Amino acid sequence: MTPRYDWTAQEVLNLLQAPLVDLLWQAQSVHRQVNPGYTVQLASLLSVKTGGCAEDCAYCSQSARHPGALPTPAQTLGVEQVLEQAAAAKAAGAHRFCMGWAWREIPNGPAFEAMLAMVQGVRALGMEACVTAGMLTDDQARRLAAAGLTAYNHNLDTGPAHYNQVITTRTYGDRLATLQRVRQAGITLCTGGILGLGETVQDRAELLVVLAGMNPHPESVPINALVPIEGTPLAEQPPVDPLELVRMVAAARILMPRSRVRLSAGRANLSREAQLLCLLAGADSIFYGDRLLTTPNPDLSKDQDLLRAAGVRWQQSPARQTDVSRKPGRSPGQPVRGRL
Ligand code: SAM
Ligand code: DTB
Ligand code: SF4
């Protein structure tokens, strides 16, 4: 299957608005070719630095502009605490460990040195390491790559035309420039969006055009449904129709056949059946663990039941490794079925 990088907004709109049965059939055909075992990656998420962020993202509890929105105490975790959580996530079956910092950009100094130690520690446990921490410099990207960082998450969130309805403190161009920097350092890209921000289907199509226009495609594409948080400007947004999420996942799978499409925030509000449809549509990763950053995620046992009910396989965490060197692209990880 030869990937394309020149999808037009009209082509993507046609996909997003196709009869659901046809869209699912097309997405399944692609998915079966690239991932015949339906292997799912389990990624665990931990908020290392929570709250007090200088950006004004309208959905986010962690912006300093939304006082009272933070449902958990503002705090910063140390290296030891983070590596304890990483080891627990590995023991529970996670393959990737994702760490978040509520920053506009990464500051140099002790907090960045601690981030590097966390990345090294997670890699030494044998897991993939992902960081999401805002903008960064070329030198910081280079040092993160040298520490063994597998992926950097930096979401575009929505289409370019809707972006400044959601965030005013940085531009779409800033976001793209950061992604470019990450790629140049040889770190894989994790970038996607959120449904439910008041966007149109055209905005969703335009977001997918930008993502699928990247060459190579981003290695991971998180698809989030807005988790409405009291105290944020988007608290009263109507819930996303689960079938819209299924359509977005299916379109992402067709446009970016070899990317990991991660069914991300919003699963706690989805039925088991809606999540199964997302897996059928080509989602091949979920956040696994009972918390996202500041909001709840389904319990481990519920997710184990979900994966068993779907009959999919999941990647086992690789054995402990001392070599933290990183190759771009998918990590092979042993797929297993029925053991967590
Ligand atoms: N500050 C960094 C940044 O913005 O890149 C890293 C942390 S930020 C919380 C990571 C991502 O979480 C955001 O880009 C957004 O896509 C997602 N996110 C945050 N709050 C959310 C919410 N309430 N619902 C869904 N996704 C959310
Ligand atoms: C992503 O796309 N979604 C995750 C992760 N990458 C960093 C974050 C979801 C956050 C949901 C709201 C919260 O828990 O605060
Ligand atoms: Fe800050 Fe990231 Fe939240 Fe935006 S999404 S306010 S950048 S923590």
C-alpha cells in the first residue's frame, strides 16, 4: 500500500461523510492489510507537572487563565515518583509510557534535566517513552533524542481555520514549527486532534489534510473527544456523537495507513460498543490506566474486558533493556492475546 501525502479537503470530506457502512469497510480493508493481528498498543499517561500553564487553550483545566478548573492539586512529580509509576504501568501491561508537563515551552534547568532522567529511566525499563511539554528548542530536541525519547506529543487539536477560536496565545504555525523541530531531531511524532471543540466537519477534514500531508505521516495520531471540564470556556459544549468519533478514526486509518491511531481522551464517556466500533474502524492504541492527565480514564479491568471482548491482541512490554537507542517507526513488541 503506497501512502499518499496529497489528500484534498474535498476528498477527506467525502470520506467523513460517506455512508458509515462503506467508510468502515474501506477502513477495515486498510487496517487488515497493515495490522492483520489487530494488535493494539497500550499507552499509560502520567501528569508530571500539573497546572499553572501560560497558554489559554479553551478546553484545558491546566491553563492559569481558568482558575478553579483544575480537578486535582497543582503539583510536580520527581524522577523517583515518575519511575515508580512507570514500573507499575509496565507491570500492568503498558507498552508506552507518556509523560505530560503543563508548559507553554520547556524551560532549561533542573526541570529539563529531570525530564531527561525520566526518559532514560523509562527506556531502561524497556518501554517506549513519550513526552508532551509544549514548545522546545533544537538543542532540547537533540538532548531528548540522545536520552532515548521515542515520541514527542504535540497536538494540532483542530483545523487551521478553527484554531484561533480555541487558542489565542500561540499560532498554528508555532505548533507546526515545533513538530518540524521534533522530526529533525529524529524523534517520532505523536500529533492529532480533539472532536467537540465547536468545529465543523470541514474543520475536521482540514485537520486530517494537514496531518496526512506530513511526509512521513506522524507515527502516532491521537484522536480525542473533548472531556468537558467545569471552569473552562468549553465546559458546556454538547457531547460528541460517538459515531463522529468512529468516522474520524476510520478516516485517519485510511489516510495514514501505517500510523498508530490512538483512541485517546473521552473513552470514559463511551459505551463498550462505541469503543469496539472505533477498534473496528482502525484504532490500534488506547490510553491504559485509570487517569489521563487531570481526568478519569476507564479502569484497567474494564479495558482488559474490552480488549478481550474485541478479540484483539496487544503488545507486551519488551524485556528490560539497557540499550536506549531508538529507531523511528513502530516498535515490534511481542503481540499477545489474553494475557495482562
Ligand atoms: N502543554 C502541552 C501541550 O499543550 O502540548 C502538553 C500537555 S496538553 C494537556 C496535551 C494535549 O491534551 C492537548 O494538546 C490536547 O490535545 C489534550 N487535551 C487537553 N485537555 C483536554 C480535554 N479537556 N479534552 C480532550 N483533550 C484534551
Ligand atoms: C493526547 O492526545 N491526549 C492526552 C495526551 N495526548 C497527552 C491528554 C488528554 C487529556 C484529557 C484531559 C485531562 O485529563 O486533563
Ligand atoms: Fe497548557 Fe497544554 Fe493545557 Fe494548552 S493544553 S493550557 S498548552 S497544558
